Amino acid sequence: MSINNELTALLKQEGCKLVGFADLTVLSDEMREHIGKNLTVGIIMATAYAPETVWDKLDDAEKEKIRQDWAIGDPLKRYEKTAKAFLKEKKYRRSTAYQSMVLTYKMLSTMAGIGWVGKNALLVTKEYGPAVRFTAVLTNAPFECGEPILKSQCPADCTHCADVCPAKAIKGGLWERGIHRDEFFDAKACGSARSGCGGACIGVCPLT
């Protein structure tokens, strides 16, 4: 069994919904210096969640599974702990991604090929849409890395998220690697209305 499959199997046993591996060696020298050049792979791990806008779509069994999962602790912490224990046993370096301060989970996810940045500036996955939460661990283990996603896979004519945004923060443009968020999304407007929107753009996404 490959090292990728071995860790993925362990994480799936913990309930992890998505696992990806990002090649950190393609980052700029400045970013590599910041995170540590001895860290070459980012392991991104995701759990699907059900905000209020999505909850009513779930059947009773799915709701109970979510309640049980969170009752025994934040699943993201479990995934992180499992990954770090696996790497320690294999004698590889491990570091939590948030310690780097320059690598976001969204960036790692696109680099690992897990998803793309949607019109609402959230990470969108084929499996769960934007209804996902992430954690990550950085390492020097020789994982085989995924193929990066460089452009949005949202349909150009889809307006579901824009139509329900009370702040009109979603401008309708499509993300691609290198484009600034401000070109397709108004983060300031979103922040001013977020407490009152209930994550509506997540619930109406056809992929959620």
C-alpha cells in the first residue's frame, strides 16, 4: 500500500471526507523560506458540515451522524492528530499549516486538486460544494501530490449564490490562479452582512 493510501485509509476511518496532497515545492522562494524549505507537501483534510441553510435537506440518519461526530470533539482536530501521529511513526517532519501564516487552506486545497474558489470566494468541491471545513498538516514525507486546479469550475451562467447574497458581494466573475479576489468578490460587503445571511450562498449552491 502506498503512503498516500495508507494515510488516507486511516483518515477515512476517522470520518474524514476529503484528503488531498499539495506540492509545496512549486511555491515562491519567499513562501518556501517562510514555511520552511524542508516542508515539501501539504496534507489537506476536510469535513462536510451542515449550516442551517443546509440542515433541512438532510434526512434523520445524516443529522444523527453529524451530531455524533461533533459530540466526540471537533473532527478536524482528530484528523490533524491522526496525520501527525502517522508522520511521527514514519519519522517524517510535521507542522500545522496555520503556523506558517502564509498558506491558507483554500490555497492548499486548490493546489491539491480538491476544489476551486467559487464565485462566493469560498472553496468549492465537487463532492460537497462549499459546505466544507478544512485543516492541514505540512510535512517532508514523499507523498504523491494531486493535480492543481487552476481555474473555477463553476458554470459561468450560474447565479444561485449571487441571487441570494443580501450584500451583493458576489460580482459574478470566475476565479483563476493569480487573479485577485476583489475582481470577483467584495469581501468588505460580505463581512458587513455575514451575521444576517446565515451562509445562504452555501445552501443554494447546486453542489452542496
